[in-house]
Amino acid sequence: MVRTYFLLAWTWTRAAAAYPASFALMVLLGFVAAALDVAVVLIIFANTTALAGFSREEVLFLYGAAGLSFTLCDTFVSNIDRVSQHIKAGTLDTFLIRPAGAWVQLTTDRFNPTRAGRVLQAAVVLGYAIAALGIGWERGWMIPVMVATGVVIFAALWTLAGAVQFVLTDAPEVTSAFTYGSNQLTQYPLAVYARDLVKGVTYVLPLAFVNWQPGLYVLDRDDPFGTPGAMRFLGPAAALVLALLAALAWRQGIRHYRSTGS
Amino acid sequence: MFGVLRAYVLIALWQARPGLGGYDVADAVTFCFVTQAFIGPMQLFGGGLSLPERIRSGDVALDLVRPASLQLWTLAEDAGRAAYLFVVRGLPPMLLGAAVFGIVVPADPGRWAAFLAGFAIAVVISFGWRYLIALSVGWLLDDRGVAVLSMVLTTFFSGMLVPLNLFPGWFGDLVNALPWAAMVQLPADLYLGKAPVLETLAVQVFWAVVLLGLGALGTRAVRHKVVIQGG
């Protein structure tokens, strides 16, 4: 499965690299477009020294950690969004008769390597924040764990969004509000949001485990909402549960798929 | 959804710095949802015009032989779309904002008139800008690069991401004088009653005229340049 994935991704990469100038430009523009969110953070902190009790470097740390997870998924999984087009056009049939998993084929469908610019941007911000905050290994070991947790959570979200499109064929906007909305939500410390919203993204949709709960551990801070310290380490478990749910939903979706077209 | 998240960030900022940029918290939240309502009608994330696709497919040949100006034809189409999207995509976010946070609703009919005038001109400015971007396809043959560039410029410099009065120093002054400010920041300020009405409308009309003028020049040039594709 992993081998198939990279084989397919590499095929699309070679296709995209056939126009090198356009390829380089798109990577660069992706980098610039993603940097806008950082510019917003910097402008906010040009006007204040703390946002909901968090300093500029701390916000950038949370932003970078979530951004790295999200952009990795945006590169490697988000192509599954296109499943609704394939369902409508009836082209999903061709995916199903090929001797490879439908999920692997759909996540690499028109794989777009130019999104690497966004990944790079998030990694740069995260690296800067870690250096500026002087985070050492005694708490920094959590950072790779939280990025991996975030990748699993976002990948599961995209898979769920894809599975939902078997039912709501015509509503990719509804599901993208969830996937891209999650990205926007995790860019800032959850302390800025209302208590009920934070409860929702902790216990219902476990977005708080992408960067907030483990991030509090790395930054050595107490949760302003008063959750117990053990919550900081529940991320991988929450991600696993969500991934299992997503896998089940996806299988159900595929199983109930009825072809369209003539 | 996105508006709600943006509103929380702005609230957190204004709680840390009350009265920042001449707004109070209610003004900041209102700004957020009023500008959210602009996204659809002004197509702030780009697109909305079918022209790039028609240039690429060669259909633009038909548009060019019509006995009507390509620019005005496209403007008419876009204005109709904007009016429809204002109702369908513009009012719901404002109602949502009013229900969740409570937004400032001007009681003075004069302010409403000023806002609606400013909004209408802003739609024309947004058209003028997107039309220029669309025309560039006549030279570039591919609109993806310029589309991203346009989205970056429009969302950032219009006040869509953060109100422009937060931009520091000379950078803020510069940004406020650019055409993108006339799309979002100025009509939102008219709604909030934070801007001198006549002066603001004059700046907007200036940019509308400049962009439409450039568009007219571009239309003339593209006539000689455009490659009709297809077989």
C-alpha cells in the first residue's frame, strides 16, 4: 500500500514537473499565500503583546505545529476531496476495478507536489518558534508526537469528509468547511474561543489534540479551561479512535456506492 | 464558520487592547461579519468571471464579434451575479453574526444609504480588478498563477484578514490608499460610520474609474493580442 502510494504520487509529480517554470512559480506562490496567515499574526502582535495570555512566539509555535500537520495532509490526503466529482461523473468505477485500494488511489489522484511550498512555510515558522522559545528536549520530545498526531487527525477528518460525500454527493463545500475550518481553528490558541466551542473540539471532534493540549505541555502551561494534566498525553489515543471511525465510515461509503452514468 | 473563528480572534485582540484603531469590541465583530458578507458579491478569493476560461477555450471569439463592449457586457453579468450573491451569501453571515455575537446595526438611514452606495462602488472596483486579472490570460494563456497572486493581494490588502487600521505606521497609510482598501475597508467603515462619507465615496469612485479605464485600454489591446484557440 505504501509502495503503491508513492509510485502513484511520483507519477503525478513527474507530470507536474514537465513544466518546470510553472512548477517553481506555484511552489513559490504557495509559500507566499501561506505566509499571509503569519503576516496576520505579526500584525496582531504589532498591536498587542499578548493574545488571550499567549505571546507572539507561543502563538507562532501553535500555528507552526498545526500548520505542519495540516499542510502535510493537504499535500498527501486532501486529493480525496475530489471523490464527489468522481461519484458524479461515474469515474469512481475505474478506481474500484483497479488492483489497488480506492483510498490510496484517491489520495494520490492528481497529487500536487507544489503544495510543498506550504509545508516548508509551516516548518520554517515552527522551527523559528522552537528556537525563539528555547524549547529543550525534556519537553520538546512531544513536538514530533504532536505533529504525527495532527497528521493522523487531519487525515482522518479528510477521510470522513470523503466518506460523507457518498451520501451528500453535491456538498463538497460543507465538508471543506470542516477540513479547512479545522485548520483555521487550530492556528490560534484555543483560549481565544468560547468555552463551549472548545469543549466541542476537545470531546466531540478531537481537534484540541492537534496542537493545543500537547502544545500546553511543551510550553509548560496550565490550560485556561482547567482540564487535568493527563489530557496533554491523550492525543495519540484520540487520533487512533478518530482514524478507526474514519476507516469504518470510508468502508461503509465504498460499500454503499452505486455507480451513476449511462 | 470562518467568520465566527475570525470574530473570536478579533475579540481576543480588542479585549487586550480596547479602543484599538478607533473600534470597540462590537465594532470589530461587526467589521468581521460585514466583510464576511462581501466575499460572495465581490468574489474576494478570486474568480467569478468566465472570461479566462473563454479565452482559453477560444469562445472569446464570439464575445469579441458581438456588437457590445466586452467590458460592459462582462460588468453587467458580474453586477447581476453580485446582487444575487449579496442576498444569498451576504445576508446569512450577517444574521449569524447578529445571532451569535450581536452586531452594530446603524439606525440612521443616511448611514445605510452611504454604505449601500459604497458597497455598490466596491463591487465595481472588485470587478475592475478581476477583469484586469482575467485579461492577463490573453498574454499568459494560463490564469492559475495570477489567480493566486490576486487572491493574496486582495485578501491581505483589503482588510479581509485583519482590519487595515491595525497595520502599523506608514505601511498602514500606504495600504489604506490602495484600491483593495476601497473594496472592503472603506465600505465597512461607512457601515460603522467611522469614515467621512463624501471623501470615502470619492476615493472609491476614483479607483473604480482608474480600474475601469485600465480595463478599457486592456480590452482594446487584447483584441490585437488574443489567440483564438480551439479547432
